[in-house]
Amino acid sequence: MIYLIFFIYSILRGLNAIFVKKAQKNYVRSVHDSIYFTVLFSLFQLIFLILIPPYNSYTFKFNMLVYPGFFGIFFCVSYVLMVNALKEGPTSLTNVVYSFQSIVPIIVGLIIWEESISIMQFVGLILFILVLYLFNKGSYSQGEDKKRVTPKWALLASLSTLTVGIAVIFTKQYMLVFDGFIKEYLIFYNIVVIIISIPYLLISKLKYNKSFITDRKFILYTALPGLFTDLTNIVYMYYITRFKSAFFFPLVSILSILSVVLFSWIILKERISKSAYAGIVLSFLAIYLLGMK
């Protein structure tokens, strides 16, 4: 059963990345649009969380707000950075780098959760730097358009990975304290994302007359990732404390990479250079080493 669950998890992660890319490519043109997309994304997550079973009564306590609150802040920043990284580079490589978010919890696990790191895991961390270098030297194409991977893309993708990695720390800490209250956490953090983003959107609308995208396809491309994210988040949070950080985070990262690279090739017709493919292969090795003791 667990194999089926993680197989479905992998498929949903890949589809999630594809629809986010479609929204970015066809509609997102500015920081305002990126934040607007993130707010809608969180709003749809809230709606689907209410519709997705189980329908048990929720438990909301003030001391449960801290971890999802911080997660919401870092997640919001990370998602805006990732959407902008998608403007600068390929979907597959952006999500490969994004999957290295596991590095941050592994390092923090040494300090907060008193976990240990092996020589192999240290080598995996070094390989991650090499992967970034290979990606930065690579190129990619979508259809007939061939483009170079830029340092700006590498910076945006890396910062997005760092901030979401910090966010994940709060997820694991929350589940160690409030194990079982999964939907409450997801509801809290999405509310935080919306609350901290609305002031910026209002100011940009009133002061700079920025418009809000209402196209039906854009709404669809935002709603589906919201649903897919809810489903994968529930799986993610359920298992996050049932495995050690050095095994769990690399596992979900590899599953996401395989799915995203496959769907980017099939649906987006994305082609990447040999050096980029070498980076992907090394990323598998790096993530595998990160999971070793």
C-alpha cells in the first residue's frame, strides 16, 4: 500500500509542476502576478482542504499557530521565487534544484533533532554544489526555442530552495509536537500566506493600477496545483515523522524529480543539454548519498 501511495505522490508532484509552469508561462508577467498566483494557489488549497476527507471536527489552539505561521511566511517567499525562477529557466531543472530542499532539514536535524550525518551524506552535499554548476553551464529548449541557463535562474532557484527548506523545518517540528493535526496545519499556513500577501496586492492595485488575472485557464492552472498540493501535503505530513530526515526527505525529492523531468519532456516538450542531464544524474546520486548513514 505504501508503494502505491508514494507512486501517486510522485505523479501528482509532476503534474503540479507542469500546471504551475503553464500558469507562469502564459499569464505571470511580474512580481505582482507571482504574488497574486500564490494567493489564489493558497485560497484553492483552503477550499479543497474543506472538501477532502476526513471530515472530523478541527482543533484550533493558539499555540498551534506558531509553526504554520512561520511556514506560511517562508513558503510564500519561496513560491514567489520559484515562479520567477520558472521564467528564467526550465521546469525540470528548476524543480530538481527545488527538490534539494531536503539539505536544510538534514543540516538542522543535526542541531535540533540530534540526528547525525555520515561521510556519504557530506559527499552528497558537495555533489549538490556540483549539480548547480552543471545546470548553470547547461542549456535547454522548448519546441524550437533554445536558451541558455542563466546565473539569475540559478540564484532564484537556489534561494527558493533555501527558503522552502527552512519552511519544512517548521513542518517537522510541528508534527513532533502536534502529531495527527495535519489539516489544521495546512489550513493555518494557507491563511497566513493569504493574510501577508493581500496588503501588497491592494497597494499595487490602488497605487500602480495593477490588474488581476481572471482568465478561466489561469484559474484552472492555479486550482489544480492547489488540489494536488493538498493531497501530497497530507501524505508528506503523515510520513514525515515516521522516517528519519536523512531517508524521508531524499526519498520524496527523488520521486518528485523523476516525475517532473518525465512530464516536462512529454507535455512541455522540454529538452535540456548534456551537462544538465549529467547534473540530473548526479542529483540522484547526491540525494541517494544524503539518505545514507
